[in-house]
Amino acid sequence: MKEVVKQARFVMLMCLILVLQMSTTVYAEMGSGEAAAAIEQLVNKTMESEKIPGAAIVVVKEGKTIYKQSFGVTDIQKQTPVTADTLFEINSNTKAFTALAIQQLIEQKRLSLDDSVQSIIPWFSATYKGQQETILIKHLLYHTSGFPFESIGFIPISSSERALEENVRALNNRELARKPGTEFEYATVNYDILGYIVEKVTGQSYEQYVQQQVITQLGLTNTFMKAQAPSEQMARGHKIGFFSPRVYDAPDYRGNTPAAYVVSSLNDMERWLHIQLGLEASGFPAELIHASHLPDRSVAPAANGSSYASGWMIFQNGGGQIAHGGNNPTFSSYMVFRPEEKLGAIVLTNIDSMNVSVMAEGAVKLLQGKEVPEVVDDTNLQTDRLASITLVILSVLVAVLTVAIGQAIVQILRGDRKLALNPGRICLTSLFAFVITCGVLSAAVYFLPDVFFFGLPWQFIEVWLPITIFYAMYVLLASVTLFTVYLTMIRLFPKSKETSLTPIVIQGLVSGFGNAMIIFMINIALTSINTFHVSVFLYFLLGISLYIVGEKMIRSRLIVITNQVVYEKRMELVHRIFRTPYQKYERIDNGQIYASLNNDTETISTISNIVVIALTSTVTLVFCFIYLAAMSLYGFLFCLAVIIIAAGLYTLAGRSANKVWEETRDIQNVFFSYINDMIGGFKELYLTRAQSREFEEHMDRSCYEYRHKRSAGQFKFVNVYLVGELLFVVVIGTVTFLFPIFFPQIPKHMLVSYVFVFLYMTGPVHGILNAVPELIRIKISWERLNALLDSLSSEKRRDDVDIAGLAVQDFETFTSDQVQFRYKNKEGEEFSVGPLDFSCRKGEIVFIVGGNGSGKSTFAKLITGLYEQDDGEFFINGQKVNADQRCEFFSVIFSDFYLFEKMYGVDYQAKQDEIRKHLEVLRIADKVEVDQTGMFSTTKLSTGQRKRLALMLSQIKDRPILLFDEWAADQDPEYRHFFYESLLPEMKKQGKCVIAITHDDRYFDLADQVVKMESGRIITQQTLSHA
């Protein structure tokens, strides 16, 4: 057929040949034995790397065959070895035979180079920009007809004897890419038209005429038209699939026989090479052979510097070189010779490979003592690699989605997922989204050949390229379908607190792929010959759409999940704090709680943006790496090594910075403690300048240390960042300046694309690397938050207190038996309270007295349940109770009480009258009110008035035991008297047990009991009688 599948392959081949012509590196001359060994090594190496099942090569030097060898097998299934008589398709090297037939007819005056096609085929026409154009024989012969490369896709599959005419008719009235005779563009159909012209002029079929009048006259006894070739001699064709060659029986393109479907053996090709070099005589006129070597100089040379002759590419280097390659779906061939030096080689293979030229050109270069060309990246291997990797990724995705759908079904059956309120709307929107997605996907698949395969039809791609492309597309469709089903299910049956990451990962793949597609399309557009390519522009818009839609879906989803996680963590911490024993809570630094509830949770909430950037950037890099690997494996490995080095440096810097930022986080705790002190002690600080200055200096020192530590952690990444930047510049410089020297086979346009894509990759790479320090800080906050949670979780307070059948309103007595409590201060010194034997009853007033440090407040915390005793027991109505149970019976006002701005845990709406009555009795009704929401109109009262408001709350709660710690200390004498003489007796009359810690000895006679404490023990417990 024709020697390339697409224009990129042809241009790469042309550039490779040009590099070979320009090579000036010379090596020592080899002897024949040494040369044979070197050629054999070259062929074996190329066959292994390019996965070529079978090959045959013949090399001629100084007019003699110096090397002739067959390699591999004709069929990888049967393992039949290749021989010198094995038949191979010679592909586009067929054109030389068709050209000789044309030269023969010209020599016989039956044709002229200036004859028009229309003069021989009256019904044939072609247009350019809508105008009829005249195509001449020479235009077809030299590929200047104006037919574009992609016209190869017009050739119909057919084994009919009329296939050639059908092919030409399929070309009739086609629009040309350029005006005939103005520019060279290789198009295989040119020679199919020439073959049909041979039929029209001779009255014979093309196959008969060329076989009898050309091939037989040349003395080639084992060369045939493919339709007449003996099948038992034919090698089986192969095609790459899933990283290995596989037998593939390509369909018949009999209509393309004049351009690509002559078959021959190594023995005949040896003779053919000798004839071309003038080493052997044949029955065919030698002058016609020579005429076929005359190039067309009327148009500019091809991209590789060659001019086209009659089925040959002519290079003007040294004594001149003639070459031609050929590629069919399952065969390839290459022939190169230098007539003046009587030097040449031909290679035949039973797989389509771009590197067949490397073996032939390499053999010639070895004999010239020049550098052997490097193997180029084969398009089929690249495509198979890309499709296979994509297939693996998509297969994993299908598996993940299948599992996710299964889990969703199980959750629906278990009742974890409930039917949404608007199922009909969800189904319609999901169906609409699926239809739109399938429509876009179908359009993308439809235009795919136009973007990546130069507009060739899918039928052509199916035959020529690896089957893995289609498997990848099938799995892609399955992935889209499953993802739509999964999204529909989780929307139709939502789950409370949905935190599944499956949609996020998939949306990240979509967004990253769209981001990568943007740069790919820009790169294709910039390197394209056409000024505007509609399909490329549509793919560019598709890339933008995928990126934007994916980003929006990820960010929206992550915002919900992240804020849900932050909310749950924050409330879990609050929940744990409320259920932590008070004596344990007292040991926790307030700054630690502030930092965790505020800073740590806020730091964690930033993870959504970081994850989006990191995920999208990672996927973008993966696709860019695949693209780079397809362009140049060496460049890909080099880039990968640089990025791994940069990532390693960031990891090392992260480990170092982690320790510093841990210390920074500790400083935050201290700083929040300072804030707490500043707010709580602002009056005292304000009154004493020396004190406030010293306190400010301590806060400044803490802030300075925080700044210093934080900066130190960030400085860890500065040098690493600069090294990373330098490494990227080194890569770009290496690719730009050194790759052309070390890898001359890589075309310049590919290097430009490589640098362009790599420059684009710097954004995603920096996105990932810059996320490292942020992730470290998030990790520290997460660990600190969990550490605080763990410290609170060892002892949990029960949510619903079981008071063992005791009713609060049935309270009669409260007693303690040998209760003892021990604790240690910060210096490790141990103190104890008890053993304590204490009792009180309903309708009794008990005063607790004693000096400072006597244990009164600790005793109060013990009996109220804030502390759990170490020894002894407490009893209510003779029944043993624990700390949580005791709390339910007490209403307490401590000396350091806290007054909330709202009444919590009180049915304030039902008790509005009672609240007003208490406010009037406490003489603060004119100062504060309680609205319908339970909010106080103000809490900015004097200390005495605030205590009265707290007393009102205590009474409203209606607990059987009331405990007041130095309540009257901040009251004026008049109200203090009222408290002792009126309020306490009134509470006693209501059946309350009142326990008051007091120093007001003038009112001791009002108590039923006076309990005196010293050094943590009850010294006396005096019961007073009131007549």
C-alpha cells in the first residue's frame, strides 16, 4: 500500500533519511565478516525492540551480495521459519513496477507524460476550490496531482476483479488539496489511477500486463500480484496488540494493487536490487530503468530533501542515493541503494514497522563506516502502548465503579440510603446528562481521526492501527455508563453524611484529562500546517468544558465533604469535652482547646482547594507524561527523573519542616492562653502599666517565636523550590540544545512540542509541590486535633444519667461515707481531701466554714459530682450514687461562676411569670429582662447583680440541693442580710437542702448545721437546734 499510515509517520521517515544523508561521523572500514556480524546484530536488536516476528535482508556492496539472511518466523502461531523464498508484501515498493509499466508505454508512444487523465478516462474529473482541474500523467507519477495524503482512506475494501475501477471511481470528482503540478504531496491513490490507465491503454488488466510485460521481463520468477500469489509461500501478516505482535488477516484492497500489493521473496528482491544497480541484465530495457530514476525538479523537494521520480525518492548527497519504503497494515519494506558506489540493501518484514528503514539504512551506513541511525518511536507501538495503558486505567475504573454500585445497592437494601423527595426529577436530569455525555462522546469519537489521524476514516484505522484502540473506547463507554448509573443511584437514594470519594476521583480524572487536552490541542494547532483546524478547535473547547465541569463538580463536592468533616470533628471535640470528667478537663490548657476548635479545624477546611489542585495536577501530569512518552521515550524518562528528584527534595524538606511546624503549633497553644489571660484580666492589666507592659512583652515574645518558627519552616522549602525551578530549566535546556546532538533522529518540530508541553507541565508540578507544605500543616492540625480527642476519650461521661430509680423530687437525704480525694499539683506534690463523713437532708440549711486552703471548694466539687472520689461512697436516700448521678440533684453557684447570655436547659416560656417574680424578689427586674427566646437583655451588671441573676437561674432549675460558694461576698450589707434572713429560710421552707460556703459568722445561727473544715478534713459538724 503506501509507505506510511499518516502524514506524521511520512514526515518522520523523511527527516530520518535526511539525517542519514547528512551524517558525517565516520568509523573504520569493516571486513566482510565483521560487517556481516554488525548487520546481524543491528537486525536482531531492531527486531527485538520493535517486536518484528519475521524479516529478510539482503545487502550488496561493490556489486556483490555480501549479506543475505532470513530472521524470525512467518507465523508466530505456527513458528514456521522465514526463508529466502518466503513471500512478503513489498507494499509501496510496488510503485516502481507500476512506474516501469508507464515508462514502457511512454517508450512505445502509447502514452505521454503530458497526457491528461481525462483524455484516457473521460468520466474522471477532479476539482480545486470548486473549479475543474486537469491532472496529467506526470502529476500522478510524481505525486503532484493535488490528491491529499488522506485520500488513502477512500480506497474500498474489495477482492473483486473490478476493484481497481471501483477504486478510481471512488476518487472521481473529489476536491483536491492543491492545484495540480504545484506541490509534492505523497498520495498512494496516484498510482492506482496510473494502474487503471495501464488497463485502459493496453486493454489488459493491470495485474496481467505488469506480470507479463514487466515482472516476467525482469526475470523475477517469485514475484506476483497478491491476488495470484501462492498462499503456501506467503508469510502471515501481523499487527501489534496489547504489547505483542498478533496474527492479523488484513482485508483485501485489490483496488490498491498498483500502489502496494505486489508480493516477492528475498531471492527476487536480491535480483531486483542488482538490476537497479546495473549489476545484472534483464529482458527489460535498461534505459527505462534509468529513466525511472530521473527526479521531478519542477516542484520543491519533500520535507526530507528528496525529489520524487518514478516510484523512487532521489537524494542528492554524495554520489546520490535512491530509496523507497512501504507500509501495509501487516507488512513493511524498505529499499535503498547508491548506484555510483554499487551499494544497497533491502529489508522485508511481516509487520508494519517504521523502523524497517533503520535496518536497511543502518546496513548501508555500517558499510560506509558511518553512524548507524537510532530506532525511532514507532507509531503503532506508541498507539498500542497508549491504548493499552488507557485500557488498564479504564478497566480499574470500571471495577471501582462496579464495586461502588454494588455497595450502593447493599446500602439501599439495608436502608442506609433513602429515596429522595423528587426521584422523577433526578431520573430526568440524570438521563438528560447521560444523553448529552453520550452525544459529546460520540462527537469526540467521530472527530478523533480528523484530529489525530489526518481525517482518515474509522474503517481505515481499524485495519491499520492496533485493535486496543477500540477496546479502550468500548471500556470508556462502559465507564461513562457506569458512572452515570452510580451518580444517579446516589442522587436518587442519598445517604446521610455522604463522604464517598469515588465521584471525586473520577471527576478529578475528567478534569485532569481536560486540562491536558487543552495543551495537546494548542500544541497540535501550533504545529499544524493548516491555519485553522475546526476539529482541533472543537477538541480544544471540549478540553475546556471537561476541565471546567470537572473542577466545578470536584470543588462543589469537596466543599460539602470538607465542611462536613470539619463540622463533625468540631462537634466531636465539643461532644467529647462535655463528656469529659471535670477533673480531667481542668488539666487541659485552654489555649489547646481554642487552637483546636478554631485554628486546627479551619486549617483542615483548606484541604478542599489543596486536594482539587493536587488531584487535577496529578492527572494532568499523568496524561502529559503519556504524551511525552509517545513523542520521545528518552525525553520522558529524563523528565520523570527530574520530577522524582524534585519530589524527593520536597519530601526531605517536608520532614525537616514538620518538626519546626510542630513547635509552631505548640506556640499557638501558648498564644491562645495569653489571649484568654488578656481578656479575663484586662482590668488588672489596664490598671497597672508595669504589669501590662510585661504581659505585652510576653505576648510579643510568643508572637515573635511563632513568626520565627513559621518562617524557619517555610525557608526549608525556599532552596528546594529554587532547585526545582533550576531542574526544570535544565530539562528544557537539555532538550533544546543537547537532544538534537545525542538524538538527531528526533524531528525538530517534535522537540518544540516537547518543550512546549513541558513548560505547560510546570504549572501542575508546582501545584503539587506547593501543596506539600500545606499538607504538612494540615497533617499537624489533624494529628493535634485527634490527639486532643484521644486525650478526652479515655473517660466518657454518660449521655443519659441513670439515677437508679431515684426521682429528683423525692429527695430526702444526702450522705457521704469515708469519702477521700487525692490529686497532684504541677510540681508532682500530692494533696488529699478526706476522709469525709457528711450528711444533710431536705429542708435543711448547712454552712461550710473554714480558712483559705481548708478544702471547702474541693469538698463542694466532690459532693456536686464535678470530682469523682478515690475512696468512699455517696448516698442519696440511702442509695449509692456516682458523680454523674449526683450532678442531677444539685444547682450550684461557684465563686468563679460563669453567666451565659441565654437560659439553657430551662423551659423559660412556661416559666415567664416565675422568672419575673424571682427578678423582682432579687431586685433586678428593672435591670434585666428575659425575652421569649430565653435571652437576657443584658449581662453587663455589677458582680453582685450578676450573682443575683445566677441565683434566679438556680431557683428556676428547681433542683432539691442548692450549693452557694461565697455567694453573699459581693452583696451590699442590706441585700446580704436579706439573703440570709429571708431568701435562705424561704428556700428551706420550699423543702430545699441549702449548702452555703461562707465566712459570715454573724449568720451562723440561721444554719441547721455548721461544718468546719481544716486541711481537707471535717473538724467539727455542729447541729443547731431552732426552737
